[in-house]
Amino acid sequence: MTAAAESAMNYIGGVWRSGGSQDVSEVVNPATGEVLASVALAGSAEVDQAVRAADAAFQGWRETPPEDRIQFLFRLKNLLEQNFEEIARTITVENGKTLAEARAELRRGVENVEVACAIPTMMQGYNLEDVARGIDEIMIRQPLGVIGIVTPFNFPAMIPLWFLPYAIACGNTLVLKPSERVPLTARKIFDLLEDTGLPKGVANLVVGAKPAVDALLDHSSVRAISFVGSTPVARYIYARAAQNGKRVQCQGGAKNHVVVLPDADFEATAKIVADSAFGCAGQRCLAVSVAITVEGAAKPFQEAVRDIAARIRVGDGLDPGVDMGPVISQASKTRIEQMIDLSLREGGKALLDGRAGAKKGSFVNPTLIDGIRESALAETEIFGPVLTLQHADGLDEAIQMLSRNKYGNASSIFTSSGAAARKFRYSAPTGNVGVNIGVAAPMAYFPFSGWKDSFLGVLHGQGRDAIEFYTEKKVVIERWPKEWSRRF
């Protein structure tokens, strides 16, 4: 990357540019407090420039055959592999997660690039001859135009790659607005996109805050919005974008439950649940937040998960042997600790208190809280390394407990009973369901589903849903009477 690109955070029309705003945001390493970069945040002017560049590039890109479009994705896949460790380290430095977690995140992102390379097949329509005498009917898919993508801090590489490869493979152009907390990873990905030779204006990057998002939502040339973040922001984006006539998909928050039956393997289950609850410091929408033990599972599971959580090594994600890094900021640390304090005041019992002995930096240690049902902690997405423990007298009651929650992102069951697993799979009111799986994360060729307050829209990210979202259908009905044709 050039020195100019090092200081610039916006990539507009194939050129690296600095933001024009006086509003400056600092990118901070949450493990050390080191300031990694200062960013002049993009505003409506920069967004307008980026959208105009994308709009100008659209017609030529749309007319590029799908087979030619995916060649840029093949090159991007190879460049991501070649620069894999560098990007993973950047994720760790600006986000805080461990290097192993950063590698796993990037791998899931690369998988989406791979799946999008199948666009010549996945984008195909269908046809039928003789729908009436001498009349044929054809359904074709065409790109929308300019796409706006707004992504969060917790997966700086994976979530942009949920959307970007499919959008451009389908023939759209785009503007990506990553979280201003973690723009360095997106900058590296766009540097690689530039190296692929992707035509100027097809993919644009702007780093800004709410004014930049609002500019995308209001811009008349933006046809669709893809978003991942909290539910309150998802509601705002969905309403404002829809009011402006845009197609919208908004992945919101979560409060994910696991149900542990007495016939589960408690040692293995506790390890899987702990990995889910405390991996990425709990800052992921598929993290387990509540474990519901059924009948006699309570004591053995609680003891096993407490022992595992107590041994988790917390520290800088780049340090060898570290199992869990910091949360994203001091503000997040304070908010999480306040929620823990509130839960204890409401009658919860701390089996592990993450506020005790936390290191300097934005660290919160693994926390286990037992004995609460109706409380803010039981209903709120903490987005931190906090696992609450609840108990049910049977599987039906456990399903009712998770059904009462307003979120519907993911849930899992741990059991050796096929009948119990099928009942849970059938009845659980969540879009992603795991059976003896702690993080029910769909592969790139399946939709990343979500129900209730966890998702606003119809078509999800990834796989076939992505193709449907980034294209619109056109039905062509043709008649060619014989008398209109030349006779040979």
C-alpha cells in the first residue's frame, strides 16, 4: 500500500482519499490502548462522491459477462490467501480478538468469496416454452445498481465479505461503510481489490459515522442496503431506507440460548458452550448468552462450565497462549460491568465474577451468573463474556423460556436423544438451530438466518438469499408468429 493510502481511509472511484470532515475518530487497540490511526470521518459529501462513482461504473460493470466478473473474485481469493496472516493480525490489533479467532473469521469470509464465484450458475433464471400456443416465457435476473453496505466492529473482515462478493458478482456496484472503530481491516481488503484490477468505481469505501450512514440511506441512487448491527439501529436503518424506497436486509441483535438435557455429555458440552459464550469475548451475534439446564443437568453442567471458564486465559490476542481478548472499548467494558452489577442486585449469584482481577485495558473476565430469570441481564444482549444459567423442569418448559425472548437469532440443544433433538429443531423459534453445536453459524452456501427482533427483512445474507437480494427478476413473454418471420 502506498504512503497516501496509509493516511487515507476512503477509496472512491479507484483513488485513495482522506475524509473531508473536521470530525476525527481514533482507532484504538483495545488490549493496549494504543492509538493505531486517526480518521477524518467521511460525511455526506464523501458518500455522494462514492455513490456517484459507483453509479457511473454500474452500466459497464453490468454489461461485463458474469464469467468475466468472477475472475476478479478468483484473484481476490488468491490475494486474501497470500495476505492471510497480515489481515488476521490487523483484525486482532484493532478488534482485540485472539489471532486464532481472527484467522477463523477471515476463513469464513474467504468462503463467501469462493461461493460467489459460482454466480454464472447461481444467477441463472428459468424458462418454459409454449405457456400458450406459440408463446414462451422466460425469467431472468438482473443487478439492482448501487448497493450500500454498513457493517459492525465485531467481524471487520467476515461481515463485509458476507455481502461484497455477491453484490459485485451479480453485476452491482457498491459503497461499503465499515465501523469507524475498525476500518483498518477493510482498508487492507480494498487494497487487495485494487490489486485485482477491478474496474474503478465498482467497489468504494467510506469511513464515517451516522452522517455517512444517513447519506447512504437517503441517496436516490442507492438501490439497496445491507446492514449488521444492534436491533435499535437495525430498526432505524430499515425504516429510513424503506421509506426511501430501498430494498433492505438488517441483521440485528441476539440473546441466544442453549438447552442442556440430562443425557448430554457434560464435559464436552461445557467445553463447547464455554467456547461459544466467551469466544471473541462474547462479541458476536451467535454467542451463547443463556444456558438452560433441564432436570438433573444443572449441577454437573454448572460445575463443568465453571471449571473451564475459570481456566480461560485473558490477554492481548497476539500473545501466545491467550484464549480470550478484550472487549472493543473502555465504554463497552464499563457497560458490561454495570450489567453484571445490576444482575447481582436483582438476585443473581456470581459463580464467576469477570469484574474481579481484570487486566489493564478493555478487559472483562469470563462471568457466570446463576439464579436469575426476570431481569435486564436475562433479556438484554450484553455483547460481552457473560453467561447466565437458568433451569427448567422439562424440555417443553425450556422451549417456552427461550420462546419468550424477543430475539430469534440462534439456539442449540445438547442431548444424546434423537427424539428430543428433533422436537427442539421443530419448535425452537430461531433462524439458526444447533444440535450439539455451540455456535450455529451457517456455511457460506446457506443463508445466515434470524427471526423476530434479530432480523428485519425477507432475504438474508449469504448463499442463494444473497443472489435473490442483489438481483431483481424480470419476466419476458414472447410471441413470434410465423407470418412475421422470414421463410427459409
